[in-house]
Amino acid sequence: MTELTHAQASGLADTMRTVANPVRLQLMAMLSRRPGRQVDLLAGLQLGGTWISQSMLSHHLHRLTAAGLASRERHGNVVTWRIEPAGLALVADFLRKAGAR
């Protein structure tokens, strides 16, 4: 496995802390199936038994976006959220290499 610089390790740790949240994991699972609007994501969480406010949903989506794991696209008044494959690839590659023998 390739060695990490302190800056790389710090960035990866921040990203992994972002992922290590049950609501964010649920959001990532939903967005991995298809992009979604905030109202649809909130409804999906509620169907799964997770009840959060609109403001908490916004907070979680902002954290995913700040970590490079999700992105948003605005068309007029409609905002669509989607998974950001490059952000996920960094975490997946690290975990894959860490598990290699």
C-alpha cells in the first residue's frame, strides 16, 4: 500500500468521519441508486424509519458536498443531488489497498 502524507491522511480521515454517520450513509445509498431532490430524499429517509427535519437534511447534504462525496445541480427552483464518484473512489481505493495482502 502506498504511504500517505499527513495532509492526505488528514483529508481522508475527514472524509471517513463524514461517511461514518448513519443518516449520511442512508443518503449515499439512496443517491447511488439515482439522483434526488431534497423532498424525495427526506421522504425516502422517512420510509426507512429515519425522521429528521428539513434543516438537518440540508446539514447532512452540505457535509457530503463539502467532503466531495455528493454534488448538487440547480435548475430554477429545483435542486438535484447526486453521488460524486470521484470522492467515493478515493475512499474505496484506500480501503481496497489497505485490505490487499
